[in-house]
Amino acid sequence: MYLSATNHRIPLSDGNSIPIIGLGTYSEPKLTPKGTCAKSAKIAIDSGYRHIDGAYVYRNEHEVGEAIREKIAEGKVRREDIFYCGKLWATRHEPEMVRPTLEKTLNVLQLDYVDLYIIEIPMALKPGDEIYPKDENGKWLYHKSNLCATWEVECHPYFTQPKLLKFCQQHDIVIIAHSPLGTSRNPSWVNLSSPPLLRDELLNALGKKYKKTAAQVVLRFNIQRGVVVIPKSSNPERIKENFQIFDFSLTEEEMKDIEGLNKNVRFVDMFMWCDHPEYPFHDEY
Ligand code: A2P
């Protein structure tokens, strides 16, 4: 598959296509100044990104909409050039809630459609307006939902997902890898038992060989095997850096060596919800 900065959409089985790299936009709302996400999304579009990954629950979706609309108004892109993925949060899983929740997202974005709408996590929390519902004793309020849907999957050299990838490729299903750089390592929801991915010796040695960073090597690794990546960054230089992955390629042997780094341990294990009856990570994928 030939991928370039201007042509890096990969086909989906329904005839649509998805750009293989997208900008991740989650950033802890309490620690992120207003306007950061709009700025990052505009820099990303100017740098060549055509895919933005967001969610209502990130509380900055209006800024993504602002950035896309501004770039359309400037004539930089058309709506159909942009791929936006929105997400249904865990408190909105009831079937009758899906449409109004999507409409809320469209309203916030001030766009007519999203290109992809996915279930954010496959565990439901008590339906309602409270995003993180707990009872008066601080216990999480879980909810039973009937889920038979796809879900985005963590994927990077320390968690390469060979079985799932093979299954999906056999069935023409594209994987979108969240946390492709190994996350921001926020201890409240990340398992820190694996060392920081970007400090890995092999990844850094390969970076040196290609005059790239370890981050660019891990992103290249995934796109070279057809996995869509959505690295988040609010840093203008890193947003641009993460897109400079179309001008080099890894050899077959290097791809195998990177696969060999797999530790089969998730960073994002959401252990705080491990007693949820539908906690997904007790199962093998
Ligand atoms: P920053 O926004 O300061 O660049 P996620 O797992 O949500 O995709 O988060 C990725 C994390 O990696 C963020 O903390 C982001 O921080 C950081 N990051 C993004 N791009 C790079 C890069 N090229 N090199 C090192 N760290 C990066």
C-alpha cells in the first residue's frame, strides 16, 4: 500500500475510506487552557492531517468544530476532505439515547455529519447527564447494556495485537489504534508496569538510522501494517513531527524486530472499572 502525505486514505469495506493518521484531541480538561484544541486542530490541518479524533466527553469538541469550519471557510479544505470521528459516552448507551446524543455532538461541532461514530468504551455507566456517575459512597454506578459492537483498540509496539489484527484483516475491518505513542502515562487510568514506550532502545536506534524520532518510528510501524493511528499532541512541533511519517519506510526485518517488542500488556487498562460485569480486558483478543 503506497502512502503519502497527500494520499493516505485506506479503503473501508463499505466503499468509504479513512486517513491513516488522525490527530488525537483528548487532554485533561482541568489542565488544558481553553482554545488549545482549536489551535492544535488548525495546525494539524495546515500540516496535512485530514482526520481528527474527538468526543463529546473530551469537552473540547466545539473547538474541533471551530477549527474545521475555519479551515473550510479559508478554502484550505472542503468538508468532504476531513474525516471526523466522534464517540458515544458510557452513560448514553441506551438505544433511544444514541440519536439525540449524536445530534448534540453535531450541534456542538456545528457540522452536518460525522464520518465515524463509535462506542467510546464497551462498559455502560448509569444513564444520565452525569459523565462519571457515583453513589453517595463514591462507588461507581455501573449499568447493564447489550453490546455487540466494535470498539477502538490500543495498539503500539508494546501491545501489537497480532491475533486481533489478523482477524480484522481477514474480515476487512480497519483497526484504529488509540494511544499509539504509549499514552501520556496518567496514573489514574494507565497501567504503568511497562516502561515508557518512546524511550525504548530499539525504537530510538531505528529513529537514529532514519533521522526520525522514536515517535515517528512507532507511528510508521502501525501505518505500514495498515493500522490507523491517532496520536494526540497539543505541541505544534510534535503535531507536525507526527505527520512526517510518509517519507521513510521500515524494512521487513525491522517490522519483525518491532513486533518482537510486544509485551501483551495494555497501558490503558481502566482498572478502576475492573469489577464492571462487562469489563472487557479479562478476555483475550
Ligand atoms: P503533547 O500533547 O505535549 O505533545 P495519547 O496517548 O492520548 O495519544 O497521548 C500522547 C502523549 O504523547 C501526549 O502526552 C503527547 O503530549 C505526547 N506526544 C505526542 N507526540 C509526541 C512526540 N512526537 N514525541 C513525544 N511525545 C509526544
